[in-house]
Amino acid sequence: MKRPNSTSLVLFGFSLGLFASANASTIGSAVFSDVPGGAYFDAATGDMYAAGIITGYDDGRFGPNDYVTRGQVAVMLQRFKAHLTGTNIAVSSSSRSRASSTSSSSSSTSSSVAPPPPSGAGSFRFTTGSYKIDEDGGQASISVVRYGGKTGTVGVKYTTSNGTAESGTDYDVTENRLIFPDGSTSQTFTFPIHDDNESEGNETVTLTLSDPSGDAALGGPVVATLTIIDNDAGDGSSVDTANNKGVFTFSALEYEVSEAGGDIEITVNRVGTQGDVTVKFATSDGTANSSYYDTNSGTLDFADGESSKTFTVTINDNNATNGNKTVNLKLSNPTGNSELGSLSTAPLIIVDNEVSTFGNGKFRLKETDVDAYEGDSVILTIDRMGGADGDVTVEYETQNSLAKAGEDYTETAGTLTFRDGEAQKQILIPILEDNKNDPRESFTFRLINASGGATVDSPYSATITIP
């Protein structure tokens, strides 16, 4: 189907931008490889992508013969939205383009747009978007890093709030400020976790950074999830076999299908295969409704020894240009003493084929700089961007630096398989404990050698630092 030209997309953006509810924590550099982290259009691109307005190719173009870049359009749309709604826009970087193509839009910025922070103050982010702690862990310790500069004393507010966990029962709500003195690049906050001795499954706490001070800015991720692992039930991760009756999880953190894809097959994994058990599945509306897909629900029957089953979601192509849409996938009601794991819910993203290409995908790491503590584990997220068509694989490996495999961490290497439609998975790397005084050791994790038509894209390596 013919892609709309840049003019039609600009008009579409103006019409939709007034009504879309964008995720303010999204940044463009986390989605598109052509968007530099901290660029003046980083936040604007993320804002418009979350609203389903800004899509296109990884080189910044919407389609052939387009003369306007994604970044320029994102800034214009965001500023137009701010002008109509009276909303402030936090500029994500001190860098400003001097090109004539952007100077005209800069001169039209309303007085409500905040000026960029001076260079050198830095930006704040969590070390990862996903943390874990055992329910009997006592206290969660969360690291916040300052990157892109360390000049001056700066601060940032942190807040904990309910996900599926309840404050007072599962954890204590915490809200305060972290202060980074001149030259400081890392700070930590803690809050209590309660062991309630009830079998209620894994629960989540939402962590948020906001209100930077001292000319610093927010980077990404600034919203993260802490999963409290129920010590009265199984984890459901790939290394958890505590329940031999089975722990049910989806095969991926996220699924994608083209609007013109027809059907997508969703795989449910069972870790522990003793006995006959069942689990229910269901789809429900996210931003998509019944015009985009056929709802489906039912029961998956696992016989003794069976470790995986699938169900199908039928996708409908409505031939409209209205951005990507989401469907909620959920598992429930395990029987026969089996249980749900931490991946018992997942999003299915229906990619609008009128504005986006959908291929085999490019593999890239979501986290590139992670702190990991002795006796803990690092969880790295691998994104499959630009399409999830077909079965593909990517190889991965750890490499020594100052930290050594077998002494400081467990060597981890292998091949990760993404089935058709699977768009996001995770790798776990155990960190070892020792009695040496050897702070700030690090090692590298990298992606190599994709197959099945997929490729490896930047960022493809991460540095894991053991403080």
C-alpha cells in the first residue's frame, strides 16, 4: 500500500495531536536509531511516537522524496500542541541545531517553552527499566545515574507508587529528592519491602523520576518497574523450576504484528511439566478495539510433559492511517497446583501498515549502561525493532574487562530465538559474590550474528558495572 507523503503526515499529526494522550516518559532515541540521545528533538519525537503520530524509517524519513526530517516535524507538532494547550515543554538537551530548516521553527516557539539546560549539568535516568527483589528482601535499593555531564550540584525527585503492589501492605511509599554534588554521577535511594506471608503472586511497584533541579534534565528511562517476587509462589522466569506442576508465562515481553498480517500465534510456556494442568487466556482492548482485531479467550490444556501451547489472535486491516494500536494479552486461573509467572500479561502491538514498514527486524539492546550488585542478577532487554515478521535468531555473549567470568559474574552466551511476532525478550546474567575489595569492575554484553533476515543494530553492547 502506498505510504503517505510528508505533507499528509504533518496534517494528520495536527489533527490527531490535540486528542492523543502521549506517554511523557517516552524518548525518541529509545525507539529510533537516527535520534541521538539528548538531542533537542529527542523528547518531542518520543512524545509524538507515543501518540501514534511520528513513525517512519530509521534514517529519519517518512518515505521516498520526503524533505522534512522526523525530528523537525516532531518539534513543530509538539510546539503546536503546547501553543494550543498551554503546556510547558521540557527541552531535553542544551544542543540546538543551527540549520536553517529548524531556525524558523525555533523562532516561533511560544514563551511557555522552557529554555534548554546549560551543557555539563547532565541528565538523570534509572540504570534499567526493570528491577526485581525477593519479597523477604527487606529493602529495595534503586540506583539513579547522572550522565552527559557532572558539573554543579543538581537534584531530582523520586517517587514510588502502586503498580499491582499495595502501599503499606507490600511496600512503603517513598518520595524524596536525590542530591548529586558537583562531580557525582550516581546516587541510590531505598524503601522497605514487606513479607506478608500470603501467596498472591508477583507484584509491581512503579518508580518515577521527576522535577530535575540545578539545570539538569531528565533522560530515559525515568519510569521503571520493581517486581516483588512472591516467596510463597514461583517467579516464572526462565530459571525458575521451583513448581514442578508448571509456571505459566508468555514467550515474550511484547508482541508485534502488521495490521495486514492476518493472524498472529501467541506462545504460552510452561516451566515444570509434571501432571495435567490448564490455564486460561484472554485478549482485551488496549488502544485497539474490535475493528482492529477479533477478541479471543479460552483454556489451554497441558498434558503431562507438555511445555508450550499457542493461541491465535486475528488482526483486521481497516485501511486507515491512525497509528499503532495495542491489545492486552492475559493469562489467568492456572489449575492442578500450577501457577502464573511474572510474564502473565503482555502487550500485542498492531503496527499501522499505512505509515510503517514491517520487516524481519533489527536487534538492539534497551539498556547500555547498568550497575549490578554482587549476589544479584542483571536482566537485559533485547528489542526487535522495525518489524517482527518470521522466526529469527540473534547470538549473544559476555566479554571480560576488569570483571572476570567465574569470579565476578557467570559467563553467559548462546542463541536467542524470536518466533514470528515476538518483539522483546530478556537475558539474565548472575553476578557472583566474593570477599575482594574490587569496586567498579565491569564487563561487556553484546549481540552478534543475527539470522533469518534480521540484523543487529546499535546499541548492540552494554557495559555492566559491579560497584
